[in-house]
Amino acid sequence: MVYIRPGKVGGGETYARGLLSGLQQLNASFEYFVFLNPTAWPTFAELDSFPNFHRIECSSPLHPVSRHLWEQLRFRGICKKYGIDLLHSLGNVSPVLPSTAKMVTIHDLLWKHSPEHMPTLQRLLYSFMSPISARVCDGVFTVSDHSFEDLREKLRIPAEKLFITVEGPGQEFTASADWDRVKMKHNIPDQYFLSVGTDKHKRLDVTLDAIKLLRGRQLPVNLVVAGERSESSKGFSTNGELRWLGYVPADELAVLYKNATALVCSSEMEGFGLPVLEALSVGTPVIATERGSLPQVVGAGGVLVECGNASLLANTMDKLLHEPQLRAELSDRGLTHVESFSWNVCATATVRGYGEILRRRKVL
């Protein structure tokens, strides 16, 4: 978990924190050593209250390229120092050199499906290191049925080496901020659709085009976007119909979901789609593309549309705007659907994977 930069790596951080919370609830017999960079280390202080969790601060650099090099050079010694029986890397790439049992979570193959939507260095790194990691590791976790099939077919990973650990709702919305305060703070309009995440493959351009089509029909709708503004989105031309919020704390995000007409996910590719579960968990309908894992995650709590079709997306958004009964039905169905996803379920499947690999290695 040395890759975590609080508030900067989005779903990767949410997955790591969610998995840890699930492992804490399980109270399994394993002893966990959590390796963190100096920036992330103080934000995981709650681990100190669990006797089988050890929070270890590492001198890992924050820059992704330097950090990957540091991992490859240093983790063999770290595993020996702490007597690690199994090393689980959570961010698509694993150190190659440690001789201990190794597992890696590969969330998706975005670098293969949409290489043009990734920074060049990141794409080259993943296209080289993810297949190597899959080969050298004893087991590979992934987070959806679609990603399972993708890894099996495109990286030729044997099915017996793959383990599915579906994720839980991205945020534990135990508290919500005051809506009036959040609305005033961010200048949120009365009627809006919400998008979360700004990477290029999220296709915010399609969502914004749909909003413009609706405005052309004299509908006073807006798009609110939560997440750090990416380079690819800085050139978007708007006439006030777009609100960029940047990083949003969990309590504010909760009320942004709750008060949105719907969450819109126009993504070309998702290994899972955590914002979808976040929206469903508070009863907000979802409009998403029929790509990747999204059909599995959306379930009955939303409407699927063709990827890249702004006109069809606008029509679907228009329908949800004017049919409150449909929104209520989707909300109820979504709340039921999301019950099958939790970090406890994720942690249980993860621990099962640990046990299987350790048995194969004859450590257990």
C-alpha cells in the first residue's frame, strides 16, 4: 500500500481502505503488516488498535515511477526483515524479486482496452509489469466477473490462479454534511446530475454533450463533477452548466449523491465502478454505459446506455428528470441490489484466497 497518496489515487485508495476495514471485521487468524509511505502512514492510525495489524512506515517515494522502482529493489529485503509469508500488492503491479508467496490485485486492463486514455509512462509501465506480475505471483485477485474473463483471455492467466473479490460501496457514509451548507459552499444548482472521477476514459465529454442537448431543450440541468480535474478535462468549454468540485470529503459526497437526479457514468471501461455502488447505497439511480463491469455493478438500480452516444444519454436523462416514479423504482431496486456488495464479502473472499495460496505453498 505504499502507492497511497491520500485524496489523490481515487478508487485505489478506496479499495485499500475498504479491504482493511473488512479484514478488521473478520478477525481472521492472520497477522497483517501494512506497508505505507510517510504521507499515508499517519492516516491509518486506527490500525494500531488491532493487535494483529502492524502499521509500517516505509521510505517509499511518492512519484509513481520512482515508487515502482523502489518497490522492485526494496521489497525482497522488507519481506525477509518482517518474516512475510505472503505479500499482497493491491495496485496492479507486484514486486518480482521476493521469494515469498505473492498475490496481486489487477483491477482492470485499461492499458490494453483504451491505451490512448492513459498517460504514456503509466501505460508502458502497466503493459510491461502487470503481465509479469500475473506470471510471477502465485495468485491474482480481480474485482468483477468481467475483469476475471478479461485476465483469463487477454493475459492467459489460468482460471485456477484467479480469485474474484467484488468490492463494497466506496465510502462508509456514516455521516452526511448539512446539505444547505454544501450547496452554498459549492454553488450547487437545484437540479443536477452527478459524475465522479475525471480520468479521460470516464468520457465526461459525452456526459457534458448530453447536458448541452438537454439545455437546448430549455431544461435547466447542470453537471456536477467530483474529483481532481485531469489534464484531459481542462479544455472543456462550458457556459455555466458544469461545476468542478475537485476532491470532496466523504460527508459532502454523501449529500451530493443523495440530492442528485442520478449518477451518470459514461465510462468506456471500468474494472469495477465504485461510484456506482456509492450512489446505489444512498438510493440514487444510476445511468451507465454497458461496458466492462458496469452491467454487473449497476444491476437493477439503473439504466444502461450505449457508450459514446450523447443523444441516447440525453434522452435517458430526460426520462429520469420527468418520471419520478421511475426514479423511485430504480432507487428501491438499487438499495436491494447493493446489499450483495460489501467490504466484508470482499475481505472474506480475499482471506479465502490467502489460505488457498498458502496451502499450495504448503505454508499452512
